[in-house]
Amino acid sequence: MDDPGRRLPSGPSDPSDRSASEPGPGPADSPAATPAGCLRGARSADRTRATILRAARAHFARHGYERTTIRAVAADAAIDASMVMRYFGSKEKLFDAALTIDLRLPDLTAVARDDLALVLVRHFLDRWEGDPADDALLVLLRSAVTNERAAERLREIFAEQVAPALGETVDRRRAGLVCAQLLGLALSRYLLRAPAVAALTPDEVAELYAPALAAVLS
């Protein structure tokens, strides 16, 4: 018979059990603080950022810089507008991030001079023909028509990438005119959709337009 004056232990008999009153795992033991948890968090952040950028490019493509709003981008990305601000800070910074563009030019120094114009035209056609609405370069071109910030960014991209890729054998004046012709083609075919230009197949464009570039390069 138990002694009524004796107090029984309040804790569990099995040392492996935890009582509700014992402290839980500290911050270092929580899943988010483990390497795997950090990796999952980083991947989630990357996915969110990529989703925002896709929505932003689509809006800038359809509406240009001025008419695109943070709220509209957030709605398309299915997140709160505060999250867009958290990741990018402002519409200007979002625009810059969405339109960080690598023209992905091939090694033009390895191309014969007589083939250079055709290689350039085909390179840009291949890029634009995939999905013009989602091409950051065309998004930038559309915005550059009405926004000076976008126009400046477009000038920088071509000056920093096309002219150096053409090499020292092509002087800066000719490189500038080549850039103007390529941008004119994009504007006419994909933005203005001039019927005579839009109706051509990519092969026809390359065949008819390459000689114009070749004339400038020669």
C-alpha cells in the first residue's frame, strides 16, 4: 500500500520521453537552421524571384515601363506586392533585374568576314522567333520607345556586347550601324508588325537582310 505522504516523481519513467514542460529544440536544431533547411529556403527564394521576373517581363512587354505597376506584377505572380518590394526594392530595380540581358553572341572572331552578316541576322532571328513576348531584349526595345531609362539600357547592352564581339576589324561607326539595323528589324517585325516584314519567313529575312548588314560591314 502506498504511503499517502510520499510524493511520486512527476516526470516520465522512460528518459527518452520528453514532457511538455521541457524546452523544445533551440534555433540551431530547427529545420530552417540546418543546412538542408537553408538550401530549401534558398531554392524557395530563387523560385519566387524567378516567378516575379517572369511576370514583370510579361507586363513590361505588354504595357511598357510607364504603365506597368508593382501591384499588377504581384497579382500575376500570385504573391503580395510587398514581396516584390522585398526582393527588388522598387519598380526601377525590378526593371533592371528583369532586363539584365546577355545577347549570347557566338564567337564572331571565328566567323569568316563574308559570313558575318548572315550569322548575325540568323542569331537574332533564332532568339526572337522562339517566344518574342518573353524575350527580354524585345521587352526592353518596346519600353525604350517611350522610356529614356530603357533606351539608355538598350544602348549600353549593344555598345558593351555587339561592338566588342565584332572585333577590332570593324570600326565603331560600322558596329553602331549594324546595331541600328538589327534593332530596326526587331522593331519592324515584332513590335510594329509591318505586314511586308512580318509576313516573311525567317529564312527569307536572313536571305534578304543579310546583304544590307554586309554592305555596312564591308
